[in-house]
Amino acid sequence: MKKKINNGFLYVASLDKIFLTAARYSATSLKDYWPEAHVTLFTHEEWVKKEDYELFDNIITRDVPNHPRAKLWALDKTPYKLTCYIDADTVIQHSNIKNIFKQFKKSSDITLTRARAYSASIDPTFSEGELTDHCGLFIYNDKSRTLNFMKNWWKLFNKQIQGKWQWDTRKYPEYFRQFDMWTYWWLQNKTDLKIKRSFFSKPDAIWNFIYNYKDEETEGKDIVVHHQPVPRSEMS
Amino acid sequence: MDKGRIMQLNEMKPNRTIKNPHWTNDKKNQIHCEFHYENGPIVNACVSDTNEGNPDWKEIFNIFDIKEIEQNTQTVIKNADYQRKFKKREKKEKTDAEKLDNLFNRKLEAFEISTVKNSKDKNLKSLIRKASNETEVFAYTAVLISKEMKNEEENK
């Protein structure tokens, strides 16, 4: 069995080529600040250009589903001991990116940033809680329990979007259906599959700064990762 | 009363429920309401009193008191205000999103230029990525390309 590399970044580009364009843009910025970073890309064979192999040191195309959340399929197939999953629509803006893996709390299985309710496109609150864990950038380990969680995240999300999983809509809004953060919340709070979670140190927003966050979220520190949705007009 | 006359009256005043009456003006001499007919149709109506006495006007005031009509009027005003604000916000969000899309596209295009992509000048590349408008993207891209060309000249 191939020995796993200690840590690396994982990008996923599927469904629309614009996500691959965005992933290239993001990975280029990552390599500018950290040329030695290990970067894996999951995408489709027919989209890959020769020069992508210079940017990504590992490109996986086999069986990658053409799916809006192909990321969930890819998570348990990481080649790293410690993985930073990062959405394609991100840009690295600071050399502190080299310290991102130090943010991982060893007592946990997954380290995330907190989503800000004011920045969400939907109301993330419900009677039992709130969707607080941002699933656009996180670090996770390769323990079998963690990878099993990721596998089940993919499985349950598919049931969710296919309408095969119905929940009590008096407790949990129906409009959560298209969100993987909801699937994650359910697995973490309502099942035995849950894994130990922790959060990036404050100001956590600098590690996953969503374009509509308030400036004060950074507490005067430099943004390391900026996160902005890909242009919808470019989607085919 | 003969059968034909009853039918005629029924046609003139079929079974209906009046809903949501509210003032249409500050003079309070006109009411807007909905007539919900038993067989399904809903008719929006503006009702005013007349010299002869409008039976619809009388009917409204027999069913509803002034307080209810005032409350309905306030609700209608609030809803219209909310709708106006919502549409305004929606329009602004759309415009902002389009601006962001265009800006991001310009950045992607800049990084499609091999001189920019392969440049080792982290600072200028970072400035292009952080640019907050298209002019900044063009300006920093031009500076970077010019710098790279100069470097190339010097290295010849």
C-alpha cells in the first residue's frame, strides 16, 4: 500500500468547467505562497489540460461523479493523513497559509470555521439549533471513523436531494434540502456516526473569509483564504 | 314572488364572502375588498357609497367595524412597504452579484495570460487577486506584464 503523505489540500471540480477554472485560480494562489504544498484535484478526465499536472501534484479522474456535491464523494478518498478540503471558489491571500494545518486540533477529527448566519443565503436557524459549521473549508484526519463519516455524508446527501430522506418539516425546514451543511448537522447530531469536531482559532474568519463577511470579523488580521462564489453567468 | 324573479335576484347577488376590506385613500370614502364567490371566483372590488345608498357599502359596514378596516389598511400598507423594500433589495443584490461576477471573470482572464500566471511577482499577483474593481485588475495586470517584459529584456 502506498504510504500516505502527511498533509495536503483537496480540490474538487465537477458539474461545470467553471469550477475547474476556479480551482486552477485558487491552486495557483496557494502555490504562490506555498510552492511545496501538496494539492490533489478530483475532476473529469476530459477537462484536464497538460499544464494542470504542473499545478496539481495529484489529479484523480477515475469514477469521479458528475455531481453538484462530488466533493462529498471525494472526501474519503484523500491521499493525505491530514486533509484540508477547500472549495474551488477560494483564493489564498497570505503566506500564513503555511500554518493552516497547525489549526487542526489533534483532540478532534475535523476542524472547521463557523458560518455567520448574516452571511447565509437562507435562515440557518431552527428550533433545535443552527447550521454553524462551514463546510466550504475544513481540515480532517484519516481515521477510519472520520472517513466512514465522509462516506455516509455522501450517501445521505444523495438520499436528501433525491427526496428519499424525509424529515419532520415542523422541526427542520424543507428548504435545507439542497444544503450539505444540513446533512452534516444531522450526521453529527442525530446519528452514532458523529465525529469529534473543533474550530479554527479566533479570528477563524481569516481562514475562510466569505465575500459578504463584515470586515471586523478579521479583528485586524490579514485574510488568508478569501471565499467567493464562482460567476453564475459562466455556468453552462 | 315568482320563481323567475328569485332566480334573477340570485344572479344579481350570488352567495359570497367579503374579505379584507381596507381604505384606498385618506378621505376614507372608498374601500377595496375581495368578493369570494361560493363557486370559486374571487373578485377585487372598489366600493364607494352613493346618494342612493350602495348596498355593497352597507353590507361591508354591517359585517366589519371601523377598527377592523383600519387594521386591514395598516396591514396592506405594511405588506406593500415590505414588497417594495424586498424588490429594491433583490434588485441591488442582483446588480452586486453581476458586478462581482464580472470582477471575478476579469481576474480569471488575467490569470489565463501565461506571463501573469507564471510570474514570480507574488506582490503584484496578489494585488490583481485582491482588486476591488475591474480598473484595478487591468492596471495591476498591465504593470505586471510590463515588469515581466522589462525583466526579459534585461536578461537577454
